[in-house]
Amino acid sequence: MTFDVGIIVAVVGALVFYTRLSGVQRRAARSKASPGGEGGVNPIKNWFFFSLGVGLVLVGAVFAACKPSPLLGTYWWIPVTLGFGSLCFAV
């Protein structure tokens, strides 16, 4: 497997999102453990950005798998990275 710019950018975008998500989960666990903390904390703050992010990641995955055109097959990583960025805004 060769590592091109698209794979590296998509992996960095995924790592940024999962780092943000783990920070939100830690904060929620800390507030739940404290006396008088909230019972259930929903990590998703904005459902529009969440839906947009999931949709963009799926569109990028379809572009990478099906390669409908040479341009879309080459630049599949752009919607994937934008989707992870949108997911960062959602949590």
C-alpha cells in the first residue's frame, strides 16, 4: 500500500476528530463522577454538522471505492477530511 497525500490528510483529520471526541467523553465522565453532575451527557451538540460530516465521509468513501471519474477518484480525501472537520464541530 502506498501512502499518498490524500491518505495522510484523511488520517490526520480522523485523528483530530477522535482526539476531540475523547476529550469530550472525558469531560462528560468527569462531570458525571462529580457530586451533583449531570446524569447523561450527549456528546453531539449540533446535529446538522454531525449529519453533514457523516454524509461527507460516506461520499468520500464511495468516491474512493467506485472511482466514478479520474478526478473524483484522485481527490476522494477532500470530502472525507471536510467530513471529519464537520464532525469536530458537531461534538
